[in-house]
Amino acid sequence: MTKDDVIPLLQRIADSLERLAPPPSKVIDLAGAEAFVWQAETSWLEPVPSVSRVHINLLQGIERNKDILLDNTRRFARGLPANNALLWGARGTGKSSLVKAVHAAVNLDPATPLTLIEIHREDLVTLPRLLSLLRDQKRRSVIFCDDLSFDATDASYKSLKAVLEGGLEGRPGNVLFYATSNRRHLMPRDMIENERSTAINPSEAVEEKVSLSDRFGLWLGFHNCDQETFFAIIDGYCRSFGLDLPTEDVHAQAIEWSMTRGARSGRVAWQFIQDLAGRLGKTIAL
């Protein structure tokens, strides 16, 4: 075989090897955006150009939770000790809205930039992989999991337990974990009772299940608001978005709206405001 025959052959072999090789890993730049979504399949942080959130001043009726979470997040952004946080309680009461609003409030200070990273509940098993990518980053990050809960057949809570406060490496110092849930112990009460009734050692079985929530240093409870707080939320939105109607009329419409929804909450108030603004022909800019 001549030299002229060998060179094309080697070139074809090299091309084949390049096609078989995995694509080069992308460089993660946390300074490129304020928020990201973790794409587990590709191990990639997808930048979020604009986060869907409301201003922290528009969140009414949760002042104590607001102050606690804001203080905890600011301390973390400044490099001081802070706790993982579990925001639990009734649906639509502002749990996820508060996490996003607190992140925006902390980032108003350019000296303490903070990244918000959303991880989907079904991707929690890949959390160690995400932490390995964040461990050497200079920028501090809050990993946020919305609507976190587990059922009887789900064992992914064990990996989350190890990441939060266990394992050899544990949680990196530049990462904090915030989660929201409708359940205080992240699992249904009947599931806990079933563990207690069927296990050989009931107390140990229950401890294994509920100890995950103990990994969160902060437990912030959210509850359905009373009518006065509901009106305060409505009034705040109306002032912010320039919806000029008599207060009595707005309140009467809001009561009717909440009765059709069967609840009074921040989410119901926001849905009413969107309906009201639409009927008035006004746009809402967050």
C-alpha cells in the first residue's frame, strides 16, 4: 500500500473516531444569567432570560416568612452561614413566589450576586451531578425545587437526604437548597401511618421517611389567608397596576371570584386581577 493510499484511510479512521467521541462539554457561566433551569439529560444549565415573578412588596400576609427567608438568603449571599429552607403549606399561598421574589431582592445589591437554579422534582436523582458542577464555581447559588413530595414507591428522597446534610462531600458551601411543598413532611399522612402499622419496628420506619424534612434548617408554614389579607393583596395589585375602580366594587367582585374558586389565597387574588385587568383593557407588566 502506497503513501497515497494510507493517508485517505487514516483520514477516514480519524473522522469515524470523531463521530464516536462524545461532544465537548459546554462551559457553564453562571454570570451569564440570574436564573437557570437544570437540564438533567444533557447536564446543562439552561439560562432563563426573564424570570416570572412578582415584586416582593406585593406579597401580603406572609410578612414574617418574608423577613426570615430574605434574611437567610442575604446572609448566604454574603458568605455567612445559612440554612436550607422548606416552604410548606396550603396551595396558592405564595411559597414559590416568595422564593423568586427574595432572589430578585437580594440581587438588587451588585456586591452579592446570587444565582437561582430550578431543578425539577423528577430530576432529583441527578442532584449530585449538578452539585459537582457548582462546587468550584465562585458565584453562590440557590437550588430551587418547586412542589416537592414523595410517594410510597419513590426512593429518590434518600439521595436528597445525603446531599443536604450527609455523605462524604455533603452540600457545597456555595450552594443552598430551597423547596416548596404542600406537605410538612414531604409525603402523605396515610403513607406515614401505613409505615407505622406494617413495619417490624414502626418508629424506625417512620423516622426513615420523615427525617428528610429535618434536613431543612428553616420550616416556613403558609396558610390560607383571611378576608382582610385577601383584600390587602387585591388592593396592592390594583395600586401597582393602575386599576382604578372604587374599592367597594373591587372587593365585591373579589369576594364573588373567591367563592367560585372555593378559596382565598394569593394565587386566587392574582387570577382575579388578571381577569379584572383584561376586562378593563389594561396590560399587566411585572
